[in-house]
Amino acid sequence: MKKQILQLILDRETAGDKKDIVEIAREAIKGGAGWIQLRDKRSNDGAILRVASRLRELTRETGSIFIINDRVDIAMASGADGVHIGQGDLPCKCARRLLGNDKLIGISTHNIKQAQTAQEDGADYIGVGPIFKTRTKPDLNAIGLNIVDEISREIRIPAFFIGGINLSNLNEVLTMGGDSIAIASAILKSYDITETTRLFVNKLRETERILVR
């Protein structure tokens, strides 16, 4: 059985500038987030690398996985554990040649065909969504819950379900067979990041215990 993991999408746009983004990651890790993905599409390269280097230090200290969104070069420069790429980004095989076999490569997918292709191309994991409509990616339509069941049955590599998932609808994803989730807004916009993360993680662990039985 695949281990259930919470990945925090540390999206700069969603997080805003009121709080140090590295401190947000620290609070989420304290709440049980096992993976941290930095997604910053607005800062310059130097600023992204500085934050990435600090996050690499934090995640190394806490034993967490650290992923960079899109930027293979920043992932290499910061020593991140891997990179997450979209359908329009550098192909998986090219990213693999640059990063090597010891780094993780994740790919965003929106249907079963893309998921199968990502698996065949050697991705270590996939992101699947948006399951529900999300403010983080307003240009994308929700693909619905049926994909969760389909992915869970057809795909062997780990899948993180993403997009509009919150504490109210999480059980719908888990009931359909979701094993891991990626969260941005529901944690980044919460009043207490550590506690909100802990609530998500507890729900994942409870489902894991039920499945083990």
C-alpha cells in the first residue's frame, strides 16, 4: 500500500508577503507536512534561489522532502530533492538527463492518458487535478472525483491529488482511493498553519489505519 503523504504547495502568490515563506514551511512541517514544494512564478531568479536555499536547509534539518516547481536550474542550484514540472514544461526525459537518477521528478497531469505517459516516461510521482475548482489555478476546470478512482486503479507510481481540496471535502477524495494530497490555499490561508496541517494529516492517517485493517 502506498504511504499517504501531505505535500504543501508553498505558492508565493497565495502566501503573499505578510509572513516569511520559510517560516510558513516550518509551521507546516511542525504540523506533519512531509513534502514542501516551492512554487514562485513572480520573483526573480536570485530571490527564488535564496528562498530555495533556506528551504533546503530547513527540510534537511527536519527530514522533509523538498521540491522546486518548474525550475530545474533552481532545483540543481539549491540541492533540492527534485522538481515538479507541468505539461508545457521541460519534458520528463530531458529533466532526468539534467538532474540524474537520484532526484525526484513529478509531473502535473489532468487525465488518465497524461498520467500513463508520465509513468512511462519515468516520473517518480504525479500530481493529479484540479479535483475541485481552485483559486490557485482559476484557468483550469475541475476534473472531478472519478479520476481519483481511475488513477488509484491504473497508476503504479505515487499520485498527489490537488486542487480545491479542503477539510470539508477531503473525505470525498480519500473515499475514492486517494492516497496522498497536495494543498496550497487551505493551509496557506488558514489562521493557524500548524494546526490546519495537523488536521489534514490526522485525516490521512486515520484513513491509512482503516485501510490497513
